[in-house]
Amino acid sequence: MTPRKVIQLTPYYPPHVGGVERVAEALATGLARNHDVEVWTTGVGGHTDAAGPEATFPVRRLPALEIAHTPVAVRLPRLLLGLPPESVVHVHVAQALWPEVAAWAASRRGFRMVAHFHLDVDPTGPGGLLLPLYKRHCLTRSLQRADAVIALTHVQAEFLEAEYAIDPKRLHVMANGVDPSYLAAGGVTRSPGQPLRALFVGRLDRQKNIPRLLGALARVTEPVDVVLVGDGEQKAECESLRERLGLHRVRFVGVQHGPDLLRWYRWADIFVLPSDREGMPLALLEAMAAGLAIVATDVSEVAGQVANAGLVVPPDTGHLVGAITALARHGQLLDDLKRRSRIRGRSFSWDSAVTQLSDLYESLAA
């Protein structure tokens, strides 16, 4: 049985920058081919109620007040209570309150709830002291209330079973995907004597730890041209650090979309991910699909995602220096990793994810 309506519920949505936002967009776009899909989100970082010129589904942006990096949409509970019981609400678990509101409404209205778990975030800032209590007493109950919980990997599924006591029968592993356009993005050969070209794509925030990357670049003696794509709360701090370190080969180009983003994947030789924590970053999958050699810190499950497509090193400046230097000096190593990366990137497909998700929805609606 096909559910009457599918709601993709996400606190943020493009043009707001972030991987979770792009996952929600990709899934809604694919699901809209066979389902009655809507995206419910907030107006934070958004400028229109339209999903885009080619969208086949509505995007409802709710007024919200952002408190401690959490958008609070006061109209959301009432809207959820107005859904038909045959609906499926797919909530992207990335911020507090949203899974709790969805679980509360599902218990009263009777619709099915799918919780899509992206990342288990550590406490940060003054409000972070309350995060362990929130996880134990609120998020745990919300995830246990869900009819299905999606994990990005088998390791994450095991974590959810152990940490949040989720019934393994309700756990479903579904990897993120890559748009096919990225498969043709890379392939540019680096000429002998040409500086290595390094790319970062993502939010400029504490989780990504761009200062670690800039500190490493200041110690790399080989010529490396670097482009950082994205925006975030640490942008001004990172730009200031670049100036202090005299990194004249480092450019911040802001948020890029579509063909503009693909152009940077075509330009680059390597993709660098200096993060402290990760889930399954879309930019990493895109970089592999584009055939870029990967340099990444060994955090969360990044090593398993990269496999043999790059150099995965401990999360410190010295090891980043060594990895970037090795790829700048050894062209054969660079070419081998590029080839492996392209092969690895082909294994991530949004079509496969959408098919798996559609089957899950229909099983819940039966």
C-alpha cells in the first residue's frame, strides 16, 4: 500500500548549507516520482517557498526562531496533527526538538514515523552541558517511538542499538548517494611541476576544523593551491587565520551550487576533510565519484567510507602535513588513489536509496 502523503521533515533545507539539507532534497526529488511528497522545514537560510525551478513537490518553510543552533517552529505541532493517519513523516534527526515533536504528534494522530539518524553530536558551548540529558531522556524515547530508524552504515546501526536501545528489527541501513553528474566531474591530469590542487567542500564550522587544515598547509613545503567551498560560523575566523599564516594560495569562494560546484571538482586533484566528527558527508562521496584522491582524518566511520581511495590519518596537524606532502611529491600515488576513488564513488547511488526508502514506506503503510 502506498502512503497517502510523505513528509520530509528537516529543520534546515537548501539554500541553507549542509549535508543533511542536501540529503533531504535528494530524497524528496527522487521520491516525488512515485509519491505525494512535501518538504516541511523552516525559513532559516531560505528565501522562497519554492523548491526550485524543476521541483515537482512543494516546500513549506515555517517561521522559526533559532535558539542554540536549533530552529523552533511553533506551528509545526499543529500542522503535524492535521496529517491523515495514512501519512508517513520522515524526520531527519540533526537538531533537538524535531524528532520529539514528530514522535508526540505520531502518538496522537497515528501516522507512521521514520527517524533518519545522520550524526551523534558531542556537546559544544554552554548549552552543550544539557545534551547528554536530552539524549538520555528525550532523543532515546523519540527514536524508540519511531516505526523505523535509518542508519547510514552497519556500524552506526550497531551504535544505535547499543546507545539508544533501538530494536534491531526496526533498524534499516541506507547509505547516502551521489548525483550521477559527479561521476564525470573529475579526471583532470596534473602536469609535472604543477602545484597540487586541494579542495574542501562543506560548512565552515567547528566540526569540520578548518583551522587544523590551515595550520597543516602552513607547514607543507610543496606548492599547493587550495580552494575552500562553503560558508559558516567560522568563516571570518578562518579567513583571519589564513592572513596571519600568509597562506596566499588558499581561497575562500563561498557557497557553490550546480555547475559552479562541479567546476571545482573538475579543477581539484585531492579532497581534504580535516573534521573532528562526521556522519556520511556528501562532499566526500561526491569527491570520490569525481575521482579525487582523499585526505581525511580518521574520525567516526570515515575510514570505512574512504576504504582504499585515499589517505586516512589521525586527526592532528602533523599527519595532515605528511599526507598532503606525500601526494604533492608522488605523482604515481596520486594517480593510483584517483583511480581507486572513482571506482569507490560509483557504489553510492541515490536511485538505490530512493528505491529502498520507497519499499520501507510501503511496508509501514501496509
